[in-house]
Amino acid sequence: MTVSHGDQAIQDDRLLEMLQRLLGIRSVELRATFTEAATFIAEAFGADKADVFVYQPARNSLVALGTSETPLGRRQHALGLDVLPLANGGRASRVFETGTPHVTGRADEDPEELRGVVQGLGVRSVAYFPLVVDGERCGVLQVDSVTPDFFSERDRRALEAVAGWVGLIMHRAELMEQREAEAERRGGRRAAEELARLTRRQQEVAACVAEGLTNEQIAQRLVLAPGTAANHMEAILRRLGLSSRTQVGVWAAERGL
């Protein structure tokens, strides 16, 4: 198929726009990140579907953590073709295992292609590229069309570059997830350390303060002498470095007391 210079310029603009959109993804959740990326890729190439398959060792399968928001993408999930066990074979599994890209315009004539892809989805043209993070294969980028001989050699080169960008996005998303998890762990440790500053009874008093109870009401609920409830309040303020009952109430509510 001959492509005019004008058409090439339009394709170049679309590719550049797609790469810019990929780099602009800000989600820290992997599935949202890859779904957005797959949708951008399908739009840029005029494909019917794009997937970011990620290898999950526990299942020994490629799992589509990102699928384009297109009719064919939704049909794929409805048919359960978003999980591809390596044991079942297929071109996606072969590309993941060997690291060798594969592009065809006649998937229906390929004996190694999964029948679900050809018959269930009606796919005819498929482009598979391995996704690599830190030198290690971690998934496959798959782009599909129901049109035979859909991808040109130029598309192949462009998609290979796109797969590299997706690998970078994957690496960035994984780092952000790790940092978020570490921040949560640090926050949990800090909360535990702060709780450890108070005795069990003082934690109960703080919880009552969060409910808006007065010292007299706290004493009644916890079966304490009125003066004892007041003494616990003073100890709580001192140990936490706070200056008011309101601050104690907020502190206790934030920590689920």
C-alpha cells in the first residue's frame, strides 16, 4: 500500500501526539495506567484493539491489565480472552517467551494463533511486541485489527518504538506503586508508634473524646472516678504534644479509635 507524503505527515503527527499522551499519564494504579495507554495506542494506529499484557508468575499467564476502551476490547473481556495461560500457547505467549516481535496480516492462516483470537474476535491483523523493563521481559503489547494486511512496515517500526515507551511507563508506574506502598507502611509504623505512647485506658479515653463526650460522661462510660478521667486527659495531651481536646478528638478519629 502506497502512502503519500501528506498521509505520512498526518501519521507522524498522530504518533507524536500519542507518545505525548502516553508520557502525560499520571495515574499511579497499574490497570488505569495501562488501560489509558492501550486506548491511546489503538486510536493512534486506527486499530480495533490494543492490549498491555503483563506476565503474572503466580498464574503463569499473560494478563491484560490494560485493554483499549473499544468494542473489540470489551468483547475480548466478555469472552475471557484477557487471560492467556502460557501453557495454552498462542502467538502472544511465544513472543513473550522468545522476545521476538511478530506481525501478521493473516492471523486466520496462522496455525499457532489461538482460535479464540481468530474466531471469537474475528481478528486478522495482529502485532505483538515484547515489553521489557530493566532488561527483563515482563509482558507483551498486542495491537489488533479485523482488517487483513492492516499493518505496514512503517507501522511495525513505530509500534516497536511504542512498546519501548510502554515499558518505560510500566517501570514508572511500578516505582510509583512501590513508593506509595512504602509510604503507607511508614505511615502505619508511625501510627503504631503514636498509639504506643498511650496506655490502653488512655486510648479508650481518647476514643470517647472523639465522640464528643465530656470528662464526666467519659467517667460514667468507663466506670472511672471523675478526677481520673481528667488526669487521663492531661496525660494524653502531654504524651502526644497536643494542646486541646479538639486535637485529641481529631487524632483519635484519624487513627480509627
